Amino acid sequence: WIDKDITVISQVFSEEIIYSECYGPEYHGLSQVLQWFTDWNKIGSVLEWKIKRFIHQDLTTVVEWYFKSCYDNGIGCFDGVSIIQFDNNMKIINLKEFQSKAEHYYPYG
């Protein structure tokens, strides 16, 4: 995403990928993920995507991350977690994103 390199998408995702974004959209199949990548990058750029940690178990990985982008002339950022399932060829077959606000406040101190 940072380099806008679409060739990586086919190397990483299975043909049968189901990708669920944290705010609702869901893409079924590699062709939809490729179309989303193309469309998003027409008006968006990833400014930062910091990986905080990985948790692995069998064919599942959980990733905690921070994401910052410029999209449609607006800057946005959030913390996120992805639950990623791999197939037997080690390609991503299912990915679910979850979002949290990046800015935190402390109501009790």
C-alpha cells in the first residue's frame, strides 16, 4: 500500500480472499480486492503504516497496527487490529480489520 505496488496483491492474497474492512465494506475474491486497491489509490496515499506486533497460531495471525493516510484531500489516522487467516499455500484467504481511535484521553487523570 505504501508503495502503491499492485503486483504484491496477487502474491499475498488467495483467489478466494474475503477482506472485511473495519468500517463495513467487504470484498469477495481477488478481482474485487484488486479493483478496490486501484480505486483507493486514485485519491489516496498511505502516509504511515506502523506494525506494532504479531501474534501467530497455526494458519492465523493477529496484527496490531497504526495507519495514517491522505484520502480525498483529508488526513486521517487510527489504530487497528487485523485477524488474518492463511490457506495451505500461505496466501491470505480471510482478513478482518478492526479499528480504534488513535487519540486517547484519560478521564481519571
